[in-house]
Amino acid sequence: MNLLKKYYANYRHPKGFLGRIVAKAMNGERHGALAKWALNYVEIKEDAHLLDIGCGGGANVGRMIEMCPKGMVTGVDFAPAAIGVARSHNSEAILKDRCRIVGGNAKMLPVIKESIDLATAFETVYYWPAFKECLIEAFRVLKPGGHFLIANETDGIDPEGQKWAKQIGHMYIYTAEELQQHLTEAGFINVTAHHDPTTHYICVIGQKP
């Protein structure tokens, strides 16, 4: 595998030196723009407990900490390289017991049942091989009335997104309609979708009854 392919593969599974570079790149403004756009569609109480699944470099965890000044944010990622970057990025909040970054995967979250007000998944569901099981797990950790938000930079329609998927490999790009259907089948209600045709951003939100 050449260096370029190794670099792209680290978007799916950050490892070692290249993994840390990719995790830090995930904290850049490009990915931040998606999160800011998507988080506008949810209301977050100041004492909420939030969960970011596949937290990568931890920048979105930091944004969410600011949105719940009396709350708690947990970031989960299965890649040690990403966990290290995320902990460094949120070190102050961790010391203040306002944040924790832990190892785990979307199919078996290290989170107590019905303890989360809002769970998020930014730019990560592309890589979930057991998608149905992961949605059921997100459903499990949410409080009744809690929400699950999925946000992706590509809508499954944009040809550039498909090219990117081929470069990274083992990546499936969902349309907003597909995500709505999957969330509904997993038991979520009031499932809504938002789409920006200019950027190709999509955001799909479901609520636990």
C-alpha cells in the first residue's frame, strides 16, 4: 500500500503517526463547518449529558461542551490514535470532570442505558459495518425523549463524494432518505432530515419515544 492509500485508510481507522495526523485534520474548520450547521437543528439543555460516537480528534466534543455549560460530554472512538488526540484537545474539560474520552465502538458503547440526552455521529456512519446493530445501540443509551443526530458532509448524490469513498475504501455513503428509513426501522420517531444542496451536507435526527 502506497503512502497516499495509507493516508486515506486512516480516515476509516486512524493508526500510529499517520492516524494522529488524520485525527488532527478532523479538527479543522472544514469538518467544523458541518458540525456547526447540524447542531443548529437540536436544542441542548445547559445540564445535558451528550455523547459523540466516533469522536475522532475531539473538536466536536469541545463544541458540545460549550453548548451544555453545566453538563457532561462523552466521546467514544475505537482508534487509540484518535483517542489520544481527542483527550489532548479536551484536556481542560477532562480535568474539570466535564468530559471523558473513552475507547469503544458503535456496536457496543461503554455507556449506561438511558443516560444520554443527545447522541451524535459526525462523518462516521459511513464506516459502520453492522449499521442496524449500531443504531439499536444508540437507541439503548438514549433517555426517553432523547435524540440521535447523524451528520455527513456528502449526501450520496454528489459525484465527488463517491470518488472520495472509492479512495478511502470500505465506505458507504447514505442518502438522507436511507438514513431516515434506517432510523425509523430502529424504533426512532419524529425522524427529520435536513439537506444543504450547495454544500451537500445532510443531517438526520431521530427521537427515542
